[in-house]
Amino acid sequence: MGNSITAQEWYNAIQEPGHRNYLSLEETFLSDSTAHVRGKEKEYLKWSRTSANELDEQGFILPEEIRFKKVLAIQKEKSKAKFNPNWEPFAENKIAPKGFKVKANKGLARLNRIYVSQKNRQTIYAATSLAGLWKSEDNGITWNDLTTSKIPVTSVWAVAEHPKNPKLIILGDRYTMYRSKNAGKTWEQVTDTTLLVRDIYFDAEDPKKVYAASEKGIYKSVDSGKTWNKILEIKANAMRVHPSNPNILYATEIVDNDVKIWVTEDAGKSFSEHTLPEYEGRKVGRTRLDVSRAAPDKVFLVTNNTDSRGFGALYVSHNRGKDWKFASNKVDGKPYGVENPNVLGYSEKGDKPGGQINYCFAFGVSQTNADEMYVAGISMWKSKDGGKTWQNHSPWYATDENLNHHLHADIHDIYAEGKRVWVAHDGGISFSGDGSKTFADRTGGINALEILGFDINFHRPEEMVNASMHVGSMFYEPNAKGWYSTGGADDNYCGFGINSTKHFIHGAGYIHNLAHWENGLEAMDNIAVLPHKEPNGALGIHTQNHQVFFQGLIKYNGTVDNNGSTLYRSLDFGKTWHLVLKDDLHSDDGRGHNARGYASKSKVVSCWNNTDHLYYKNGGRIYESMDMGQNWKIVHDFNTTDNEEWQKSRIYKSRLLDIIVDPQNDNTLYVTMRNMFDSKTVLKSTDAGRTWEDFSQGIPEEAGRVNSIVMQRGTNKSMYVGTYRGVYYRDNTMDKWEPYHNGLPVCDVVKVKLDYKNHKLVVGTFGRGIWKADLMEKSNPDLRIAYNKTVLDQGESLKLVDYSVYPFVPTKYEWKVEGTEAFTSNEKHPEIELQKKGDYKVSLFAWDDNGKEWSTVLGKMIMVR
């Protein structure tokens, strides 16, 4: 395959940008017996989720400049779009004042950096991982989105506001730099070359001088950021400016796991090279620098250690970066303990190795006291004596004792000045006004959830549930005035049941954890399936029999063994489960990578007209059942390719992402794909999945994979798809898909949902939270009935649910149950106790505002035995 590396090199390789072969890296990762170690595996999975979406036909990761061109192409497509939907972000995006009883890592956004205005300390900038740049002018109480509708900026790594002219802002995105001269109202791109910029600093005295540190070098502008010139050819890891002399800059570079420090005292005309004290145990993967106005000639430098996956050491220079010494114990290469804690790891006492290496690493020195400093990886540690001793200030898990100062795990940036301390982490942004004794969340209003699972309540669409990276599962209902946090980090699957009283079902991604909530959030019951298994797809709920569930599972044992996948069925709302299909052929790597990474690997869908007819998508296979899922057969296998290497790849095997059935025709199916080899991202079958035709006309290659597809009931086959970079629309009168994302940021649209009550399209995105837009057309009445059982015992209740779509609010309902005995009900979702044996016919009638009657008959007889 070329560009092959050994198993021990995969970690270092994923840190390097460039034209690398994904399949080789995947192979070496799987062959590494230590890859499953906590923190090490997670680093790979985070990298894989993004990189796997940007491959060429040979499996090479596309260069950054090619990726950026695709983003720009989608941004340009919006200006020519035929449709102009009024997209709006979900406004009530905050944590509920009174959360659910579960102690969870509550959060709403993943932040890379914090910037506090030097002109006005109440002005804060939040640089998010995928949702651009946000600004607050009231100390984080409210936030304004500065970039979404203006530029296709996503992952902001650096931001700077000029200290004398706060209207002049420069940000460094994943791909380039942008400048605003009017406080973020408009932006202009100021670099042609793709640059991952890690730090930006203005000259405090001269607004025309600006410095930027990137992986391609140190750059300088002398015209307020309009044009840039490289002044030092290094792969910069961090940069800081002297607090009182803007001509002095410090930058670090990592070469062969060691650190070079570059210093200029003449504003970049010349640089001198310096090194840390010689030490054999140093194995550096990342550095952080900081300086304090309280001791302007001091420079502090922190490293991590790639061998231990934790803390390296703290160094200090007393003479402006020329000479360096250890500021505390020489931790590098030594066992961790009380005297030399691993301040970047999971251990509360710091006495164990491990951590997330380069992913989360923050360091901040107080601007008013250079002896007060913070280092953080998983948790935040504080020193009051210049780094000689450390105290774990905030263990990464919430307890009754630490709730008032607990911080979300995985910390990325810290800014401290007097009693004011800001912390950016995987949950958002936290603020302390009392010197870090207590912290308050300041994330509310930043729309940046990294959603993997998402659903709205069909009966009450104002209620929503999401399962997100970093912050777990959350439930929203209007009276709560925010999100209830209900689970741990990195959940993937969630959904509402069809039963109107049972709120939602939640499934985690790392290990098996299924639970359902009912009666609001007052009761939670675990759904017992099998131990040592994890979901590899969303819970499948039958569209008519609302007690029938299906769950795909893979074996989780922390190894790279191929253990296959299984499908289980429950006929009693998850109380008991039975194996109905074992798929040894379609195996995974044992870690559930595809399940967690894409949240749509397996899925069961039921037909609308024959309740026993079901389809199951697992990886690249389509199965069919004609007996309510008891028996299955393969009707089509997409896992065929001439490329042997692709056949072995997990990325290839997970290329089917979604499946739906036409509500009017049980033999018409649609599937969405990953777009690995050609432009076919949506396929259609009219013969129950036996043969397929291309249905992706109009969706450009730049849109990437198609994650989700829906068909609107009561219309002329109005359909919407969510892609890696937007939304597209099509109906039966059109011969191609049209862009439907004008007004929506360029983003990964993971889930697409239909709010029939409010005539809205609702999408959950990875990194941009939840957005809503008007549907192209309103639905005509489409009456459907859902039920709990088709076979009941004498005296058992038949629970009926109105699962209809109306363009109006019915003025009256009437249910008729006719058979051995007869019943009527005017409730929307009645429960009827049937005492006599026999067959029963169920009918539903509804009336609109004009008195017109609409009706339907349940296509299956109910039997009492």
C-alpha cells in the first residue's frame, strides 16, 4: 500500500499533518497490542472520525488545502441555492437550572481557547472546536456568534483582539486566518496558504504589527493582519509575547521528542535557539508556554510525556527564555507519586501514568502572581509555590463534595488574573470570581453540541434528546428552561418511543448501557440486554407495535479480536431480550469503533403496511424479515470491491449509514452511503432491496457522506438528507437534489428529523448543535395507528396511540374497537381493557376545523385469547 509504518509508530504518525495513508495507519493501530489503553485508543478514535471522511480512492488523507476547497465550495453553493429556508439555531441551549439526579459531566460545547479582552475584562472570546468564534460582553452571561453566517470557519485555535482597538480581531481557523475590522460584523480571509494557527498576538504598542504561530512557521504582519510574511521556518507548537516588551517573542518547536525554544528580541528580525536542560527521560509530544505580567522576564514551559501518556515536567527561565531549569521535581521518566504527580492523568492522586497525551493539555500562570499557576489535562491541578507542589483542584468526576468547584473533564485552556479564572474544556467554559474556590458554567447560549444521536418527540416535538461527544445524553423539555444531563461522556444513541408516555431511550457508546425514562424524568429503568456487549446502532422501534425493540450489538472485550455482531429483539419494551440474528461475517475490531464513530452502523426499520415486514441494515448488508424479526435473510451485500485493502478496512465495512422505507410502498427503500469510491451517496430500491439505482443526483462530491435521510409523510415524497457538510431536498417532481442549507453553517448534519406539528425540519449536527427550518410543504392528513400488542390475554389493556400526521389540530377524536365486545373512546391515546376472547377491529376518526372527517382502520386484527 505504500507509506507503511510499524505498529509502534501510529500514534506519532497521527500527530503529523500531510498526505498519509489512512488504511496503513488503521492497520498498524489494530496490530498494536497496547492500543486499547485508556487515553491512547481515544486519541486515535478522535483523529479517525475526522480523517476517515477525507480520503482519496487509494485511502490517502486529503491535504488540508483540498479539504478547505471543499468547504469553500459548499459555502459558495449557498449563494446560488434555489431554496432559501429560514434556518435558526436552537435558542434555549443551556443547562437546566435544576438538573436530573444523575451526577454527570454536564456541558454544551468543546472549547479550544479562551481570550480575555485587555481593553475590557468583561469581554470574553470563546474559540470552539467546530462552531467558530463566540463573543460575550457581559462576562459570559450571554454570547453572540461572530462567524456562523459570515464565513465557513469551524475549528478556531487562536484569537486576538487588539488591546487598543477592540474592533480589530484576528482568528486562526483550522485552515486559515480571518480578520475583522468591525468587531466581527464582517470578515476577510487574509492568508492563501492553509495554516493551522495555534497562537496570535498583537503588538500592544503598534496595532499594525501582529504575530502568528502555525505548524508552517512563525508569521508577521505589519499592516494589521492584512498580509503576512514568514519570519521563522519552524513547526511552531506554542508562542508567547513578553508582557511589557512586544519586541520579545518566545516560540517552541518539538524535534525528535525534545524541545527547541526560539527567542527574538527585535520583533522577528533574528531568532536565537535555546534548549532545555539535558535529561534522558524527556519524550515530548506537546508543550505549553505562559508568561505573567507580575514577573515579565520569567517564562514558564510545560511538557507532556508520550511514553507515560501523562505529565512531563515544568521548566522556568528567569532571563527571557535564554537559560532554562526545572521548576520542580524532574518528573520525566520517573514513577509518578505524591511528590511528582501526574497532573495530566486520570488518577485523583496523580500516582498513576495515563492520560490523553496531546488531546487535552492546558497551562496558565496568574497575571497577578507568578507563583500561582494551573496545569490541566483530565483534571485541573493548582500550585501556589511556582510549581513545586500541586493540589488536584477538580477531580474529573462529579461528587457531592466537589459540585461547587467541579470542572468538566478534558481541559484545553486556562486564563487566570487575580481572583478571575477562566477554564475551557470539553463541556464548554467555566468561570471563577473567587480565585478558583468555586466555578460557574458560562457556556449557555453557545450552540456547539457535537451530536451523534438525536431525536424529537413525535407527540410533543418541543421535547428533544441528544447523545453527544464529551457530554453524554441530554433531555430537553420547555418547562425545564434548558437541558437535563442524564449520562456520561461520548454517548451515541438515543430516541423517543412511540408510546406517548415513555419519554426516551438512551444508549451509551463505550460500554453497554441502555435505559429508558418515563413520566418526564421521574423514573429511570435500566434495560438489561447482555453483559460485555455494546450497541453498534440506534435502538430500532417498530413504527406500529410500540413495545417491539431491536438492538444491534458487538462484543466489547478491549482486544482487536473479530467477534462479529448480533441482533436482539424485545417484545415487551425492553424487559426481556432474545437473540434473533448472529452475523459472524460482518465483524468489527472488537472496540466498537464504527459504532461510536458514526452512530448509525446498524438499524432496523419496519414497513408501514405489513407490520411483520422489516429490514435490517448492518454494515454493508441489507437483511429482510417477514415474521416480525424472528428470522432474517440477506437480500443484498454492498461489501464488494476490487480493492483488497479496502475490503479489510473497517471504514469500508461501515459505509451504509441510513435506511428508510417508503410509507406508501413496503418494497421501496432508500439507503445513504459514505461516498468512498464514487458519487453515489443515496441509492433507491423498488424491489425490497434486491437491486439498487443511483438516487444521489444533485448532491455534489464536496458534500461528503450522507448521514441521514427522511421522507415526509402526507406529501409527494418530500425528502431531506443530512450530509457531512449540509442539507439537501428532493420530491417526486424533481430529478435531482437541491441545496437546502442557505443560512445553515457548513457543518456535519448527523440527524434529520421532521416536526409535523410545527412544520419544521430539525437537524442535529456534529459541532454546531441543533438547527430548525421551515419544511418545503405542509403534510396532508396521514392517519396511522400504533398499539402495544396484537395478541392480548383476557383482561389485558389494549394501549392505542394516534401516530397520525395532521396539517391541523383535530377538534375531536373517536376510536372504535369492534368485535366480541365494542368500545369507543374520545381520548387521543386511549387504554381499553378487553375481557372477552375473539378478534377485534380498530378504527380511528378525527375531525378538522371545518368539520371534515378523516379516518383509518388498523390493518391487523387484535386478538384476545
